Amino acid sequence: MRSIVSSTTGPEPAAPWWRDAVCYEIHPRAFADGDGDGVGDLAGAAARLDHVARLGADAVWLTPFYPSPLADGGYDIADHTAVAPDLGTEADFDALVARAHGLGLKVLIDLVPNHTSDTHPWFREALAAGPRSAARERYLFRPGRGVDGELPPNDWQSAFGGPAWTRVPAPDGGPGEWYLHLHAPEQPDLDWRHPEVVADFERILRHWLDRGVDGFRIDVAHTLFKAPGLPDAGPGQHQDILRNHLMPYHDQEELHPLFRTWRRLLDTHPAPSGAVPPEQRVMVAEAAVFEPARLARYVSPGEMQQAFNFAFLESSWDGAEMRAVIERSAASMRAVGAPVTWVLSSHDAVRPVTRYGGGPRGRRRARAAALLMLALPGAAYVYQGEELGLPQAHIPDDRLRDPLWERSGHRERGRDGCRVPLPWEGASAPYGFSTAAPDACWFPQPGDWADLTVRAQEDDPASMLALYRAALRLRRAAPVPADAVAAPEGPADGSWFAFDRAPGLRCLTNFGPEPLPLADGDEVLLASTPLDGRTVPADTTVWLRSAGGTTAIAS
Ligand code: GLC
């Protein structure tokens, strides 16, 4: 087999830091509690940042820490330029940024431009001002259909189930207009054609840049603009099977000029000391756009730098499917000169250990998937607890917070099971997360996590934490050329494939069912499960120093 990294010839320009970066996602309320009230906070996060630095990450991304009634885990924001009182103060934020920068970590924060909280002053003003007022024009208020306006203005559905419209009372107390919310009713959508909305988000970007952040993760970046006239969307909304079917609230053309203005702002707004220079700032798109060529537009020149590759996260543990995702993603990103941004988990996804089947098999596959992801050329995001191999936790019904639970009529438990406080140390809950009683903690932690704590895994060379640390160390030591693209090779049935991350570092994943003998001369650098002699068992990824980049598998 030949060497599979392709790159331009000639001297390599220094690649921007984010192309091959590993960014660690912190969901603050579940990360570490600094003040003993049972809720993770910014001071707690700052105190535990050395864990992220020791892991070997390049950056952290903080999910929303802004004032919020928490109708959707903090993604319902009442004030985009303040800190939620239960998470701390602006001084705590500044201290966290300073600590991160001191440890060599860049800081990304969440920008949530699609909607506000229904407690945001703008929405309160809109409700008070009444129909056809200027205050309502910042949102999407419309009269209803039907004889008395009793039907929603169109057929759009909320991502959390049920109609995406809620009716508000008229000034006389009778039934009035409807407003649009693609998520919970407590998250009214903004009208991005309104100049004040555009201007306010520029103010918000500048505010946080002045406080030293190095970039932004752009929440539901694909939904900001809605098709003119708000036409019906038809059947199949929010169903994966139709995900390439363009909805009138998805992926509209006007997004791209907007993102270009943000990019210009980031590239030129002065940077305070400690932060990266303006031209090194990053925006990462959270865009549920599954057609790779359309997703690539978000990271085309002059727009964002990264876009989460959810197709990789959503792929089942199947070699042919994963290989196809890797090839398609790499080709479309390469066409616009952007890296692929790999992701296996987030605060919205079922934990990989559970997703890949749970138990020993799920753990084994999650380990193999991690080594596969971390070898791929491009950036990678690691969600807190992924490096510990945490499974999805069961949360009792009466503790569930995710709006999906209520809005699905208790059919979907939602995402809370991956938002359980991290276990740091100790034999029982709250495992060093807090000094509060376990019942007072953000979510209850399972009773059997003693072996999964950071402390327990620290000295165990066979632990998930040890695997992530070793992988991040080796990955850093084997940087890929800026325009390298993984081109997996292997049999058509997808039972295994291999690619070179960098000259001399080859990654091979055996999806099974048969064990694979390694070629003579290939040195094993890292393996997700112990090898049987020189044989790679099923559901295992190995990193190899290949003998001359020729072959990985003995024929
Ligand atoms: C994003 C967030 C998710 C939130 C949604 C609405 O998808 O990751 O947690 O519910 O946006 O803001």
C-alpha cells in the first residue's frame, strides 16, 4: 500500500492553529462546582482547567454561561453579554480566560443568534407593545390562519416536537398573534432581516472579543434566515431520513453574507493581551447540514473556519459507512480549503460508549472510534467526559430538564443523560464534583462511576483517559501537512481500512469480525485494545509507525 497523505509540493506554510486543533467542550454546570451549591460554575471550571491542559487539548469551548431561565440548558439567553449568577461573575469569566491562556489553551464561547429567551428585554417589550409594533419586528410575529386566526401561521414544527408557533394574548386579553420558535416556546426566533438584530450581535461579538475570547461556536448557524413569506415546510420535518431536503428555515442564502461580515469583524477587531491575534480567531458552525458540499459553504474562504462534521458522529459503527463519511467530508472540505472538524460527542448527543452498544462492546468501540477520529487530518472536538469513557446516564423522570421530555409527551428522554456532572475522584457521588450533597447536584450521578473518575483513571495505563492523553500527545508530534486529506484504503466490505495521518503514522481500524495480522516491521505506537501478539482484534484501532509507508496488513 502506498503512502496516502497527499499535499502540495514546496515549502509548507505554517498551518493556522485551528486546522489540526483539539478543542475540549466544557458544559459548565456539569463540569466542576467551585462554590459548593451543587451547580458547576466558572470558578470550578478554572480550577479544573489543568485537566484539559494535561489532556493535551489546544482550546476549550464553553457552552452558554449567560443569564437564562434554563428552559433549554442555557440556550435560552436573557442577556448575551452577562454571566449567569449561578455560574459566577464577569470577574470569574475573566479569571477563567486568564487561567486558560496561562495554560496555553484558547477560549471559544457559544454565540446563540437564532433566538433569545422569552425573558429577554426585547421579547418582553414586543409582548407589551402589541401587534404590528416596531418592537415585534425584531422577532417573527404573525397573525394566525383560520377564520379567527386560531391556526398557526404555517406548518413548521419545533425541533423539540409540536408546532413551532405559540399564540400570545391580544392587548384586550383575547387571542392575539403567534410568534415563531424553532426550539422551545421560551426561545423566540429573531428576525435576522432586522438591522437592530444584526447590529446587536456585532456588539455582542465585540464585547466578548474585548474580554479576550479567541473564537465562537455559532449555535444552529443554519437556521437564522427563514424563506421569505414563511412557506409551509411539508412533511418530514426534523426527521433524519429527509435531512437533505431543504426546509424553508434551513440553510438560506443570506447566511453567507452575514457570516462574511462576522469574519471581517473577527479579523479586524483589536485583540487584548493574552488572546490570539485577530487573524487567528475562529468561528465554528453548528449547522445540521448533511450534504457535504452545502456544509462546506459555511467554511469557504472569508466565512467560518470550522463546521462540526455531524455525519461522523451519526455514523453507526460500520466500516463502510464511516469510510464513506470520511471520504465525502474530506473531498468537500478540501474543495474550499477548509479542514474537516471531527466530532464524536457533544452535550446534545448520546455518549459514544452507549451509542455503540453499551457495556464492554460499546467501550471497546468508543475507544477504537476515538483513535480513529484523533488520527484523521483536521480538527477534533472532545466533549467533557468523553475522555473518561462515560456512558449515557439514566436520569430519573422527576429530574429531567430537557424540553424534549415534556414536548415529546414523555416519549423522548432527551439529552440530560450526557450532561451529568463529571466524576473527578472518590468512591461515591458527587465524586469530587462538588462539596454539596449528591441530591443537590445538577443531575444525579450513577452510583457505579468510582472506576471512571479522573483520579481512578490517571494511573491506569489501560484507561480511556490514558488512551486520550497518549493519542493527543502522539497526534501533536505528528502534525499533518496543512492540506492533507485522509484517503482510507481497505476492502470494499469495509471490514477494515487504514490511512496515513502523517508520513510514518498510519491508522488502521478493524471493524471485524475477523482479527487482522499486522505486516512485519510495522511498529505499534498505540492500540485501542490490547493486541493478540501481532494480530489486531475486531473493533480495534491501532496507530502504527509503518515500515516505509508500504503495508499494514500481512497478506
Ligand atoms: C444547539 C445546542 C442545543 C440547543 C439548540 C437550541 O443545537 O447545541 O443544545 O438545544 O441549539 O439553541
